[in-house]
Amino acid sequence: MKAKGMNLSLVFTLRKRFALGGTCIFLVLILLVTTWTIPFLFESPSILYKFGIHKTYLRSGKIFGLTAAVLVFFQVLLASRIKLLDRIFSLNRIYFFHRVNGIAIAILVLLHPILILAAENFAIFPFEVRYWPEFLGVGLMVIMAVLVATANWRLLFGFAYDKWLRLHRLGVVPAIALILIHILFVSETFKSGLPRVFVCVITGVNLLLILRLWYYRFFPGKTGKSSFVISAVERVGRDAYAVDVKPHDGQLFSYIPGQFAFITPISANVPKEEHPFTIASTPSRHDALQFIIRTHGDWTGKIHRLQVGDSVFIDGPYGLFSHVVSLGNDPIIMIAGGIGITPMLSMLRYMANMDDQRKILLIWSNKTKEYIVFPEEFRNLKYLLKNFKIINIITRGHEDGDEQGRLDQAKLERLLKGFSRTSKVFICGPFEMMKEVSRVVKKIGFSSTRVYKEAFKL
Ligand SMILES: Cc1cc2nc3c(=O)[nH]c(=O)nc-3n(C[C@H](O)[C@H](O)[C@H](O)COP(=O)(O)OP(=O)(O)OC[C@H]3O[C@@H](n4cnc5c(N)ncnc54)[C@H](O)[C@@H]3O)c2cc1C
């Protein structure tokens, strides 16, 4: 008998995603173009009395500075985990946009004073009180440089992820306040009228978004985060633990197989930090969620200390790494490295529950057999899913019955021989492995529009 499935209204069709994504990009462009018109439509005296190339330098400098300010607004929006945006683009992609946008801001912030100074033939402003907005701008530049540099080269500065995140979130508030003061006082254009309203509205919305983020962080029980209680913690493989959680109020949120969520435990034994994990259970299971967590660093190293009865706040679901995102019954190839199996397991569990008998191949690479989580369940899945095949790859040592060594081109070509090139290919594992595998599968004929990757890194 088929199990009850999930709420498919959670999934936008590709057409709807394109339409909504296109609308978002259009709105972004409108906001940017509006910003670019300001130095033309509302010329400050400093632009008015400049001519030729100096006028162009000054105007471009102002456009670059204003664009950077608007991009900072988008940074906050992109970091706000807005569910609608996740359903259109996926949160992983949104965080990628956030990183790229950060780099664009850094470049614009650097070019902004260079162009302004070029308009003055590089004459440095005298150190006088009336130039305080300009010097404030220099301070702002330093804050932006620190934010971007520590975000991109965190390890070089010796920051652990959680410390860096706190610094990053803390730095944003003074940055936004200084941007507002700098813009309002540095140029006559923003002393009154529409440009002033424009800047104040954008900053106001930005600050509201930040207040929303703080509210979510400090009052998780009162916000959209769901409250759960741990019902089981079990060792399921080398350095891996399955953590089952049940909703406090019995109401489980809807999700699709392969999605992830941010979990924050309230426990005497594990720090109250928020970390993302795939929901490894299937949406057709309606009483609990399961996360499978590999001890990997500081925080995950303490995961075995969680106790049955501890509370957990969960923010989710997020992501679009799922076979249900696009329709059709095409064969599926899953290529997982180590704990990258969790989204695949969620999809397989769902397909078994829904009696989905399409052709599936799982290629799963682990260091040794000890690292294989739930070996019994995978054996069982082969009985439930008639066209399901597993190829275990062991990268360290030699064990009978399985493939050995790394997943290189020759091996993938051999293992995927005869598999339809229109199959959907799902890849999840360590970054370098994903990069190489995705390059190879595309090279050997799989369409890049059907290759889906999930990085365990936001
Ligand atoms: C979408 C997604 C799904 C994931 N699913 C699983 C899963 O099913 N099972 C599993 O074992 N692991 C999963 N991870 C990885 C897991 O989130 C990290 O291993 C864990 O957060 C590491 O924390 P740590 O302090 O122990 O390690 P650290 O050594 O401190 O961090 C290792 C790396 O993990 C990332 N990280 C650390 N803390 C955070 C945080 N608070 N928020 C976001 N990223 C952080 C950083 O990239 C960091 O460089 C997933 C990650 C993502 C992004």
C-alpha cells in the first residue's frame, strides 16, 4: 500500500520559478536603475560646477557609492532566509549570491573614493571638521573591508565559524548606520526631497529586516521556528549519530525529501548554536524528523551528548535538492561522498514509501565500511525498490565485494555505462569530490541541466 505523500504545493513548477525569479531580477534592476538616475536628476553643486572628464569621474564615483549602498540592502535581504526566495532560487544559491554581492560591494566601495578623488585631481581633503562625512566614509570603508575579508578568508584570520558569524552580524549594524549618515551629510543632493526619502526608506526597510533577524534569533520559541523534543539519539556508523525529534505540539511542518533545516538544541551538554542539517527522514513519516550528523568539528563533536527529552528549535525546511522538484519519471543516479548520503537517503525512503519503482543507481563512496550509516536499511531498500542498485566505493584499504579507490573519470564512465544520459544526477559530498564528479558526468554526456549538486557549506 502506498504511504500518504507530502504536500506538493510546496514545490513551485519550473515555469513558476522562472516567472517569479524573473520578477525578482526585474525589481532589483528597477531599484538599481532608479539609484543610477539620482546623480543625473538631482545634481549636487559639486557636480554642477564640474566639467568634462572631472564631471564624469565625480558622477561615476557617486553612482558607484550609491550602488554599493543599495547592494548592502540586498545583502541583508539575502541573509534573511525568506522562504519565498528559497522556493524560487534555493537557500544555497541565495547564500552564493550573498557572497558574490559582498565582493561586488567591496570593489565598488574601493572605486567610489578613487573616482571622487580623481575629480579633484587627487587633492586629499584637508583634515578639517567640515569634511567629517568624508572621513566617516573612510571609517566605513575599513568596516566593509573587514567584513568582506573575514567572510572570504575566515580561516586565514583564525576565526572559528561561529565567532566569525557573530562578528559579521555585529559589524552590519554600524555599517548600515554609517552608510545612512555618510550619504545624508556628504552631498547636498540628499539634504531634502526625493533622494532623502529614497535613502531613508531603504535604510528603514534594512533595519526592519535586521530587527526581524534578531527577533528570530533571540526569541526562537515565539517566531516561525518550530519547537521539537529529542526522542532518540543513536550511533549509526563511525562518527555518525541519528537524532530523531518530535514536534512539541504534534504538528510536523511540511517538507520535501532532500531538504535541510537549521537546528538549535537547548541542552545542558551541547552549546546553543544553530547548524544546518539535511532532514534525512521522509515526509511520508508524519510523527518525527531525523537528522544524521557526522562528528566533524567543535560542535558536531559534542552531538552524542544530546539527551532524549532535550528541546530543539528548528528553522526550515529549505533547499531544492530533491527528485520531486522537477516532474517526470526519469531514472535517477545518486553520487554521494560520506555523510553526503543524507539527502539521498531521504529521497530513497520517500520513493520506497511511495512505491516509486523507477530505475535508481546509488554510487556511494566512504573511507571504510565502518563509515556506512544504516547498512541494514540500505539492504532493505533494495528489496522495496525493485530497480535500485547500490555500488559502494571504499577509498581507503581493500575490502571484498566493492569498488576501491577514488571516483575518477575512468571509474565513472565504467559504472555509468548503459545508463540513460537523460537521467537526473544528484551529487552530494566533499567539495572537491563534487566538483570533479560533476565535471566528469557532464563530460561523459549527462546534460548539465539535469545535474544537481548540494554543498554542505553555506
Ligand atoms: C545544506 C546543508 C546540509 C547539511 N547536512 C548535513 C548532514 O545531513 N549531516 C552532517 O553531518 N552534516 C551536514 N551538514 C554540515 C554541517 O552543517 C557542518 O558539518 C556543521 O555545521 C559543522 O559544525 P562544527 O562546528 O562541528 O564544525 P566546524 O569545523 O566548526 O565547521 C566546519 C564547516 O562547517 C560549516 N559550519 C560550521 N558551523 C556552521 C553553522 N553554524 N552554520 C552553517 N555552517 C556552519 C562551515 O563551512 C565550516 O567551515 C550540512 C550543511 C549544509 C550547509
